[in-house]
Amino acid sequence: MPKREHLRVLIADDHYLIREGTRRLLEDSGQITVLATVGTADELLTAVEHEQPDAVIADIRMPPEHQTEGITAAHTIRSRHPDIGVVVLSQHANEHYAFALFQHGTPGLAYLLKERIGDLDELIRALHEVAEGRSVIDPRIVEVLLHSHRAADSPLAQLSPRELDVLRLMAQGKNNRAIAETLTLSESTIEKHVNSTFAKLGLAEQPELHYRVTAVLTYLHHE
């Protein structure tokens, strides 16, 4: 499926200045049309039904409880409209939020820190990724996930330092060529590290899923 050049997006955040500031940044890029901005998860679900966007940006915590309303809304949207991607934003690199968001699968979902709003290229990239059914997880959240699961009895302990490097980069959505360029290695060497990593973690490569994220999350779910 070819990449869409222009995306239609909804924004949900209970802070007016954040959602309007995000709207302005995205629209000024010339790549995004913001169809509406809303302040609650219920308003977001209603807007999705009316507007049928390509992708949605949602804060994790919204009224009424300010808990995980954004995650619940993301699951509802993906269930009702599998062609609509959702980028969930959080102020904190929280592994429990990551597990909750990706518990039913990773396609069409992204989990980014709210500070990425200031990195417009990264935010727009994430919107394109989820709109095409792929997934993104913030590199800082990947670091938290990996750091918290390095106990001696963890299968991650079986990975070499280079395989851990490859796993981090896979989880950031990089393909083998990009990983090779980042680590200054050949693509064939990266392919060997990828295969070795999956073998050690007991994960089967599934091309239809965005396994560069699943490699981290699926494994951690089975600790």
C-alpha cells in the first residue's frame, strides 16, 4: 500500500493549549489536516464516527477519571475501525501503559512520550506509520522496558551486547538496512543478529506484524 501524502487527523487532550498547539504545529507542516480537537475520550469516539480520520492522537489520561481513558479509546477505535491508526501520548515512560496499550496486538498503534510533540517530524512519522497499520514505540520507553527485564533469569540475559543493540533498534521501527547503517555493519551481519535474537527469545518472525516492536513487547509479556 503506497504511503499517503496527506493525513486527516483527530486530536484528543483535555488541555486546551496542548491540543490547539499540536493542531497548529501539524497543520503548519502542510502534511496534516486536523479535522477536530476534543477534550474527552467520549468526544473522541463520537468524532471518529463522524469524521472517519486516517489517524488519531490521544492523551493517555483524560476525563472523567484521568487514568487510562486514552488506551481504552485506542482499543475501541482499532476494534471498530481497523483502518484508523492511533498515536497515544504519555508524560511518562511507563512500561505498564505500554503493556496495556499493546496487549491485543501492535498493528496501527503507537506509544510516544508527550515531549515528541516538539519533534514534529517524529510525530508525523508516527502518524503515517499507524495509518498504514504499522506500530511505533518511543525509544525511551524501549530503554525502560529493556532495563527493567535484565535479571539474570531473564532470556534477555542470553543476548549479546550487539544483539541487545539490534533489539533496541528493531523496536524503534528500523529495518535491517537502517540498523546496519546505525551500527556500521553489513546487512547480512544484521540479519544474522536478528535471526539469533529471535531464536534466543523463542519468537517466530511474523512478517504480517510489525515484529520490530513485537520483538520487545511479546517477549516481555511472556516473562
